[in-house]
Amino acid sequence: MTEKQKVVEINFAFRDRLGEVLGGNHHNYCYQCGACVAQCPAARYTERFNPRSIMLDALLGREDVLLGPDSPIWLCTNCYSCYERCPQDVRPIEVIVALKNMANEREAAPEQVSSLTANITKTGRAGVVTPAVQRIREGLGLPKLTDVPVDEMLKILED
């Protein structure tokens, strides 16, 4: 093997696990055309995020890159532009969400995501409802927010 040749190892076990997660099974259809990047707002905002690169990493099974502490998956805005533009029905956003779920199961999500998840689990809401929020709602003629039945929500999530 010459210096210019590079061995690419594929982690088939990770690819198989990703394929078993809801939404993660379409990564195998990606042929790297780049249509997913064309209207991606996150790709315009930062060079660290590129849905095409994420799909390539998924194809190669680069578990350490995709589920590691500095993974670019958390930069996705969930806008679905990639989903709409993909000619192969790869559904990059669904693959990215599946990757996020896998990272969260490993407790590898960023602190902001973990605290958001904890707040939803505790209160049933992503944001904190303060008295100021209630006053603003009242001023807008909106009804007062009531408590979310968290126990019912958690039961649904378990199923």
C-alpha cells in the first residue's frame, strides 16, 4: 500500500444499531449528492455542521464522531429542508434525530439538552412557567397555563 492509499474501516455493527432506531434506517440510501446542504440554515451558520458529512459518517459507522462529546448533530435546527430536498428519500433529519436519541441514551448529550430533558420530565414543559409568563399571558388575553399531568406523559413515553 502506498502513502496515498488510505484504508477506510466501516463499523457495520454501529450501522446496524442505527438502522434499528426509529428514523435511522434510511442512511443506507444516501449517495452523497449534497442536495441536503443546499438550503440548510445550520450549514450556512457554521462550517461544523454539514448534513452530507453526517450521512457519510453514518454510512461509515463513525460512532465516535457522531455520538462523541463534540458531535455536530446537536447543531441541527430540525428545519426539515434536507428531508424535502433529498432525491433518495434518505430523510437526513430523521437519521440525525435517531443519532441524537442514541447519544442521549449514552448520556452524551450536551448539558443544555440534558437540562431541557430533565425539565420536561419534571414539569411536562420545555420552558419554565414563571409568574411573569402568566402575567404576560393574561395581558394578551390568553388563559392561565395549568399543570401538565406528568405521570400520564411519562407513562405514554414508556410505551
